[in-house]
Amino acid sequence: MKIFKNNCISNCTLLSLLTYCTLITTSSCNKNNNQTEQEIPNGQSQITVRIASINEGDLNIINGTKSTSSKPTIPQKQTINIVEGNGFDAVIAIDNKSPATRETAVKAANNTRAAATPMEAGTLYRLFLYKKNNNTYNYSKSVELITGTESPIQLSNGTYKWVAVSYNSKTDQVPERGSDNNFTLPENKDVLYATSSTDLIITGANTPIAINFNRVFARVAVEINTIGLFGPMTSTPTITVTGDKLLKSGTIDLTTGEFIGNLTTGTDLALTQNDFTDINPVAGQTYQKVAYFYTAGQPTKDLTITLSDLIIKLDDGTTRNFFLSTLTQTKPITPERGKNHRFLVGIAESALTLGTTKWARSNLFYRTSDALGATTPYRFYANNPYLPNQQESFFSFKGHLPGRLASANPANQKDPCSLVYPAGLWKTPSEAQITPLTSNRGLLDGALGSVLDLLGTMPATPGSNYGTIYIEYPVTAGFNPAYGGTTSRTNRLRFYYNGIQNSVILANGLINMNIVEAGATAGIWSSDRVLDGGLLDQLSTGVGAWGYLGSTKSMSLFQPQRGIATKGAGLLNIDLLGSGLVASGFMNVRCVRDESWAVASTSANYNPYPVL
């Protein structure tokens, strides 16, 4: 008879028994130098199983190598597009990416998945053991085990092959093997499989086994998120997901993990909002929901999702109800065994269309002080408020951080609009895109003199309306009752007179920002420098940048006011005091849709979470 020594603390791994284990280790472990003795009969040994993880790679790994018994399939091609809906837009994507935590996704510049994910403690699995005799593996026994615990298994000495199967569940038990190795799999379960790649030789020692599971079925995630609306869901919207004959199963050879015979005829997929769970909550608020289904690999099938009754909590504490907005989308998907697939519905802020340009409904701001701001700090104000002197929304030319000057090196510059989730969908407007909103142009000097004085002599800008503290434009598309009535500040392209700051004062390397013209002038940056020779001649540095300026003016005390907008050329000094910064004033930014996103987003390395 052999005696094996085990650390007694390993017998106390369950959290629920922590207090009990503390008492035991105090009384017994101290006596035996933290060890206890367990008697094992002669000719017998122990194995101890540890669950390592679930592989999330792109290969079907069976027996340590890529599966070759089934016909090769064409990998799911990533498809992505923006669907302009009734009230909100949606980013619709089919890809091979699993829903990830925001922290992981933000850090991954190319949005790659982790190679493996840990299994949750308490998950059930069954270990099947086959003993080798004359080059033949004969079934010996199976044991039901639980992740998070280490239960020694007693075996006679010899050479073994092991197989592990789990349904990735704390309640769904894996049944014992039948009379042969034909193992029938349940439908729509996350079946996990692993087997030894080499013989397990047991010769009188406590042998550890580390199990890395692989998925047998294709795992398809249906993800809905409202990150692009910058607000959480206040309740679960109405959701249906359907697919004709999508759920197939079959029988595998337990020793190889390969399917044998024909797959079962698939049943129809039918998911509802009750099948969705919250993931990655932020301060108890839900921005993402996901539901999974599992199916054997099969030809391309259509997957249809319908979403309605969406209610969003806005940043000012109010709610926005999209009760009249229903989104229905059908996309083809090609489930491939062992792979992750995703049908993403990312709800995004809809745009206001004026002419050929699609504008954001409100100004851009940058905030890291709240929970969501840690990973998506670039957002639009929910209700387009009048916010003079709100420094979180005042940016320099080519600068992506409020209150800071941009680097003079273009390689270090970022467009702040492109950093709104989903990345690259928005951009800072070009000079050509702000031109239709204006009726003149001029030079904006450091004292705010030339252009603003000129505004008093100009006629009203065609197509503009005005209020005491704003100038606005009726839009050709984008109106929705969810954003209020026809004159709502979010159903019209309205620019509030938040003020501008056109001179930079550096004190000890810091910018002293003093916003002027609050309540009188709206200033919005473009992305373009001044290339006009006439204006360049008037600029002492020979370098300027275009911006939009709007105001409500009267030609005289005896004439009515009118809305006036002009393009202003602001002063720049490309290398401010030799510090490698672009000197400019500070103004608001109103983003526009970037038409190039349709192509850029189809890249396999596209990451919807901006790289900040």
C-alpha cells in the first residue's frame, strides 16, 4: 500500500466552505506541517483534474489538431452596414467576434478575441476514461466533476486516454456513456469537448490533468447595444430572433469528437427578450444585451431580428421613447462548428440631413467623470442644450482633447468626431460641408473684430432661422417624434451661441481659456486649413483654418434681427513658441457622417471601440 501526501488546504477550495476549512486547517494542518495522509491501495494511483479554459480560436481543434473529417467551410465574411431607421440608426454586423467587455475591446486595436476564456466555477462536466490494452482503448469509467474543485480520481496503474464533455452549465448534467461510443448531443446547448492528445501514463503518482475545452457546435451571439445612443436601456425592449431550421444537432464519436452519420433535421430558432441577458453593466445600467444559440455547422441560413419598444435614459436624466420605431433586419449567416459568430445590432444616434450632408443633432463633448466615460468619453449631448463656457465641448483646431492644443505633427493628430462609438462613423465637417450654411466669409482676428463686425452689415443667411441665443436650419430628413415636435432643438440643425475663444494664453505651459461672445456667437470648427490666397495674404502667419460662425444681428436699432452665418478664417501658428503645438482658438465641434466608414468598417481589423 502506498501513501500519498496532499496539501489539506486543497480540500477547501469551495468558497461556501471557507469558514469550515479555516477551522480544519487550524486543527489538523498544523499538526502535520500542513499535510494529511491518504491511503491508496497497491497498484492504484490518483489523477487530479483542473479545468484551464475554453479555446476561442478560429480552428476546430480535435485531438490537438485541426479537424479534417468534415468538408472545409468558407469562413463567415464580416459584413457591416448602417441602417437608417425611424428615430434611431443601427449598425448591423455579421462577424466572427464574440461580445467582449468594453475594457478588452478598447485595448484591442484590431478587436481580436482572447485565445481562451475561463470557465465559471461550479460548471458541471464528465470525464470519460479509457484504459489501453494491446493498443486498444477500452472504456473504463466516467466521473461527474465540477469546475473550481479538485476531486482526486482513483485508478489502477496503466496507460489511459481521457475525454471530457460539458454542457457549460451548472445544472445540465452530462449523461453516462451508453453501450458504445456513439454519443448523442442535445439541441441548442453549448457542448464542450476535450481529449488527451497523448497517452496518460499512471505509474504510482498523483497525476494532474489540465483540460482546455473546445466547442463542438457553432456559437452564435445576438448582441444589442445602445452605446451609440450614449444612454442605457431603462427596460428590456421587445425582441424576436427567428431562423428557419437553424438548430441542428447530431451524434459524435466520443473518442474523437467527430460527428458520425447525418445531422438531425434542424428545428426553427425562436428567441425573445426573455432569452437576453445583460452584459458589461455600467454602474448598474444596461448598455448591452446578448442571447446565444448553438447549432451544428450547416449551409448559409437567414437570421431575422426585430426590435421595438426601446426606451433610453438620457444624460440629463430624462428618457427618450422609441415606441413608434421598429427595426427588422435579416442577414445570412453560415454557422461553422467550433466557431464564434455574432449578429450585432448597435443602436446609434440618427443624423439630420441638410442637402447632401448628415449632421449630428448636437455638439460633441468629452467626459471621463462618469462610468461610461471611462471607455467611451466622446459623445453628443442628448438634448442639444445651450451650454456657454462648458469647457468639455470646446476644442482647438485639429485637437481631440478639449482645452488642449493639437500637435503640429499630423501623425499625432486625431479627429475627435472619429472617436465617437462606433469608431469612424463621424468626422469633423470639411470647409465644403459648412459652406452651404453660410452666406459670406472673412478673417477672424484675435480681437474678434473683422468678421463679427461684418456680420452687422450682412443680409440674413438664406435658409436660416434664428432665436435669441441660436441660429438653426430646417432639415430635409431626420425628423422623428421621439425627439420632439417639428421645431424641437434636436429635430432641426440648431447651433447655440455658446461663445468662442480665439486667443491662446500660455501660463506655465497651461492654457488659460476665456470664452467670449457667450450668448452672442456660435463657433464650429471645420477640418480644413485656409487655402485661399487672398485670405492668406491677410494672415500674418500665412496659415489659417476655416470655421463656422453664426449670430443673431440687427443692421441698426430700427431694423429687425436676422440670423447670419459666415465662414471665418482663424489665426494659426503651426509651431507655438517652438513647442510643437498648433496655436488656435477654441470652438465647438458639430460632427457629420463620414461616408468612407462604409468601406473602412468592413476591414477584418475594424474595431468599433475607438482607440483613444
